[in-house]
Amino acid sequence: MKIGIIVHSQTGHTLLVGERIREKLQSDGHEVRLMRMQNLENEEAKNPTAIQLDSLPETKGYDALIFGAWVQGFTLCPGFMKYAEQLLNLGQAPVSCFLTQQFRYKWMGGNRAMSKMTTSLETKGAVVKSTAIINWSHKKREQQIEELAERFSSQYKA
């Protein structure tokens, strides 16, 4: 399968998780492209409507898509919301989503952010198959990342 991984990452945490997913999918024989977007000037805008992204990764031409973003202020980062607003119809593409968050527990913003993420993608026609939240300060972070990569990969096995 041809799989696109699109991440919004400022600090590199979300990008690292995307890279681990890419490695796992490639080892399973998939053709994978990882695309990163960031806020311009690498700063968080105080006014979310003023955020400008350095790129708008393309979603066409993939058999499946994986989106990654991060939790900011107990909700989905505004940069990903801005990107999702600009997406064209995803045409029932199978989609998986993941988030990174600093706090140790999903209920500390992660669940709310994931709800926003999946809703924003479903309004563009996506069929969200799987989701995951990586709690960056949790002592089992590495295990969470490994389990996420394995779970996402298992969805695309023949």
C-alpha cells in the first residue's frame, strides 16, 4: 500500500512518533511518505487565526493516511485545525490519527483534542479507523509508541 503520514510538529515529538510509524510500515513492505508541517517562524501564535503553516501536505494519491498533531492548552493545536479546514474532500480514505501530549493522562486534554481531530477529518469525508494518544511524560511512553506503530501497521496487513 501507499501510505501518507502527515504530522504537525513544532518540538519534534510528534515527528518522532511519525518516523517510528513510518519505519514499522516500511518494514512491513509498504511505500510510505512522511510529511511535516510547522507554524511559520516556529512560534505559537497567540491568535490561532493568525497562524501560518510552512506547507500544506497533499493527501491525494495514497491508499491510506495517518495524521499526527499535538495537544496545546487542553485541545488540538490550532495549526492542525487550520490545515484540516483547508483540506479538500478526502473521499472516504481510511485514516488513522495520533496525538502527542505532555501530560501523563489522556483525559488532560488528549481526549478532547482527539475528538476535535477526528471530527475535523470526518467532515472532509475521512473514515477514521484508529486513534492513539502518546503521553510524553508517562514512564511507559516508549511502550505506547511501539504499541501504536504495531496497531497502525496491523491495519494494513494483507
